[in-house]
Amino acid sequence: MNGLTRWQRPDLSAWRLFGLRDELDRLFEHPLSELARGTSNFLNAWNPAIDVFEDTDNVIVKAELPGMKKEDIEVSMHEGVLSISGERKNESEHKDAHTFRSERFIGAFQRSVTLPSAVKDDAVQAQYKDGILTVTLPKAEEAKRKQIEIQAN
Amino acid sequence: MSTVATETQKETTAPQNGTPRREHYVSPEVNIYEIKDGYVLEAELPGVNKEGLEIEVEDNTLTIVGRRVPSEVKGQALYRESTVADYRRVFELDPAIDAAKIEAKLNQGVLTLTLSKSEAVKPRKVVVND
């Protein structure tokens, strides 16, 4: 059930800025499973982590997007695919100051998730708190599990 | 201000039964800038709110620990990319920084620390008495 992820060309300018040793150190700080799945920020430009959960009534999608303004995040649905995109602009008042370390990503991201079941498009809700975007999608009635009564004869 | 090696695993002894408990941490990404009279540090800690944040300064070492809010999602996970681990990162501070004057702000998972250099370090003109 993997969604489509945008392939990013590795940002090689980062190698020049920090040096190879630094980047290798950072490699070991991140869970290696993330690197294997291509979801880590290590080589790509920004690729925020996405979780998908399901309970009886809802499909819930969470994305880790720290430090954004909710106006800069766009959530849209089309034919069973949820897309989350946005741009983090470098509006920090310190961007002109002398920078020692710059690990946080700036720029645009885009992730799409194919939903596991049909949902009610107009009842979708999204909340952005503590840097995590939570999208709650209520399942369409026909997608919910139905209990089948067993007749005893 | 330089960053010292970041530790991703730390052994702690649980007080109750004395057996060592290894806690797994993930290192948050940071931006560090130098500004007039000090530094600004921005750390990304998604899923951490004020209650879960611990900032400690001891001698010249600054330790930031962010404990994630436990997920309230009750459903079954179909696909997970995020880590469950908490965040921890240790920094070695420039000795010129005044530990009592550190300001912290947490906004949407981003911690911004403003570290000011102590007064004594700033260049001062000395007036010559006649």
C-alpha cells in the first residue's frame, strides 16, 4: 500500500557544506530502515514521514511537518488518493546571519497516499498540532466491515 | 559554538529495579546561526509539546530531550514511516554563553533557543582617568 513518492535528485550541495565525514555521521544517527525505504531526508530533499492508520470508522493519515504555517500546507483528495504538499519558505529572521549548521530543510515537498478503503470525501478533517498534521478520513458506509449474523438451525 | 558528538543511545538505570534500561533516541535536525551577541538554535521536534521538552545546561554542555506525545490514534497501523523514539541531542557550548540567559520557544514542533553571550565577554571600552 505504498503511496507514490516523488523521486528527488540527491542534494549534493549538502556534501560540500558539511563535508563527507559530517554527512556520514548523520547517516548513522538516522534509523537505517528509513534510509532503505527512501523516506529519510538524508539524500533527498525534504521527504516528511507519513503514517497511515485504520480503525473501524476512519482512516487516519499523519505527517510530520514541523515548523510550518497551516496556510502553507495543502491537503487534497482525488479518486482515492490523498495528497499532502506544501512549501517551507525560509522566512526565519536569521537567514542572513552567519550559519554554523543548517540541517533543516527548506523548500517544497509532496507525498501521496493511496487510501485503503473508500472514504466520505466531504467529511475529511485535518488538524495541525505540535508540528504533526493529522488527517482523519471517515470511511464510506459500504467500506465499513459488516457483521454477518450466523443463523443457528 | 561547536557541536560535540551526538549520542543516539544512552544507558540509564531505572531506579526501581536497578537493571540498566537502554533508551533509544533519534537526533533532531538543527539549524545554528550566529547573531549579534549570541547564537540561535532551531531544532525540529515534531510531536513534542512543552510538557515533553527537557532542556538542561550543565557546565558547557547543553542537552535537549524531546519526548513525543503518545499517539492517540487507536486504529491499527497500516504503514509507518515515523519513528517512535524520542529526540535527544547534546551540544558543547561556547564558554562565552551565559547559561542563565537562554530563552526557549516551542512552536509547531520547532524549538528555538536564543543563547546570549555574557556581558563580561563583550568588548568594553576602558576610560582613562586623568
